[in-house]
Amino acid sequence: MPKIHLSCQYKYNGKSRTDLTPNQKKIKKKIISDFKNGVIKWEKNKCRCSANNDLIVANKDRLGFKLRIVLCKECGLVRADPRISEKDIGLFYEKYYRKLFTYGINEKIQEEILLNNFNGELKRGRDILFNFVKKHTPLTNGVVFDFGAGTGGMLKVFKDAGFETFGVDLNENYLDYGRKMGLNLKKGSIDELKSFHKKADLVIASHIIEHLHRIDIYLKKIWECLKDNGYLYVELPGIFNQRDFSEFFVIEHLYYFTLKNLKKILGENRFHFIAGNEIIRALFQKSSQKYNLKITKQHINDILVFFRIGDIPIPINGLNLIKNKKKLKNKIILITVSILYKTRFVNIIVQLKNIFLNLQLNKLYVFKLFLKQFFSYASPRINE
Ligand SMILES: [Zn+2]
């Protein structure tokens, strides 16, 4: 049995970290009953390094589902174990996942969600083009694939810059929206990219890899659909980019990464690291050789420190409390805590707490982390 390294914020209590609407509560109940009745099954998720040396770091997801998250002490990879079975994950996405966030929303709001999504993708697309492709590659034109294209906003940026673009996604609503914007999008998974009969200079995999049951097989497919020396851009929620973790562990994410963990897996699959950050946004290049990156004990400890950062209680529903309780004293307390939180002072307190309580951790590292948190105030956490 794995050992436990649970932070108080991840103990299972069935409660969601954020307020759920009545519709979301209804769907959550249905999902729980589907798990109970075996309509959606769990399966064992052995670490890809095949070691059996895990620490439990969480026992719940953000909506309050029972979900065990473990960290492999050998390779440092964080994963859900058990996870929703490969056979049933399609059913889960089809039947519940979108509904959980859009059910009961009228058409006008749906349209707004799609527009917001497209605009968000445009912004991220510009970041890829200007901060990664133009800075680190010689590409000025060529073929771009977006695997998990959504509404196609990222491709739009590349299309406007003179690239030839193709995208696949599973969500028909999103695809329709992108097609109206003049983009070449198809419904399907990565295998559908073959139907474009092209090889890519750049593949974008944005918020995909953390959902995959078979990461290595997909990376092999991406490797095969790239031209020699082609590029792979990966975006996913990084462990070291989290601040309060209240939304981090989710039932549909099977893996969680630091940049190093990601570099290790991609290196083993013949992708050479070019540039990246802990958000995570990273650029890799197709290579003919494998790269073996060793994950140190120190790195694994660093991850554990991060999982305990949120141990200090933070009133997430602070604004609701202000609305409900009109007492001036409550308002002042909550506004003060919000300001402290926004200015990262809470993080600093937590860091100090970690220094004093977790004596087994590398103190120099915690101190460095504390300084980093303090001075990174100018670059706030970026949401998905
Ligand atoms: Zn492992």
C-alpha cells in the first residue's frame, strides 16, 4: 500500500471546493451513482516507470469526487490511481463532462462561452507564435496541426501569419464555431490528422497530454506525423504554477507534471527540449535519439513541498460570505485576507510554516521558493 503524505486540503469529505449550481449537484450525484453501479469503471493505473513505490498526496478532486492522487517516489510522476477506465472515459466525457459545466445554460450564454473560448485561444496562439515559434525556431510558414483544437483560435493565429493549418477535436459545438471562422477542422482524435495527408512542421498539444491513458503511444503518433526536425508545443497545468491548489486535482486528469517530469517523458519519446516554463508551456523538437533525464530525490521533495502550500485555510467563498453576513467586522476580515492572498502574503506565511513544520524538507530550497514566490508577484498565475 502506498504511504500517505496528505495535506489537510485533500482529505476526502465529499465536498466541492467551489459552490456548485443545482444542476451541477444533480450531475455529480448521477456520476457517483454510475461509479457505484459500475456503469463507469475504475482501473489500476500503474506508474509508467513500472515501480511500485507511491505516496498518496490527495484523496479528492475539486468537485468533491473521491479520487486518489499518488506521487511515484522513483520517477516523480504524479498520477490518478485508480483512474477512470480507458473503455469508459469516452462515455464519461460524452455523458457528463461538458454538461457538468454547460448544462442548463441557455443558447445566448453558450454562444458567449464559445466566443470567450475562441478569444482565449487567440491569446494563447499569439503567445506560441511570438514567444516560442518566432523566438526559438526558423519557421516562417509551413504546416501546423492542432491536436485538441477546440474552437481553433490558436490555429487562426497561425493561419493569419501564413501557415497552413489543420485541427481535430471531439467537441462538435466547438468545431462548428471554428469552421465558421474559416478553419479546417475535423471531428476525431489524433488518428484523424492522417486524413489531411500532410506532415507537420509544428504540432500543438494544448491541455491534452494530462488526459491521456497512453501517453507514450500518442507521443509516438505525434512523432510520426511530424517532419524531420519538426516541433511539438505542449501546454498543460503545471504543478509549480499552482498557488492554492483548490482547482488542481480533477477526475479527468490522469497525470500531473512539472516541467522536468514532462521533459523526461518527452525525452524518452525522442523529443528534444527547446524552451519552456512551469505554467507549463514548452517547445520540443523531433529528434532521432532518446534523452534520459534523471529525476532527483530533491525534485520529488520539491513537489511534495508544493502540495502542502495550501495547508493554510483560505476563505475561497470569501465574497459569498461578505454577501451573506453583512457585519462590518466580517467584511473587514475577509477583505484583509483577500488582499493578503492576492499579494501572496498568505503564500509567504505558508512557506514559513513549511520551513518550521517540515524539517525533513530541504530548507534552502524552501527558502529559495519563498523568495521566488515573493518576487514573482509581477507575473501572476495564468489560468487555463
Ligand atoms: Zn514512476
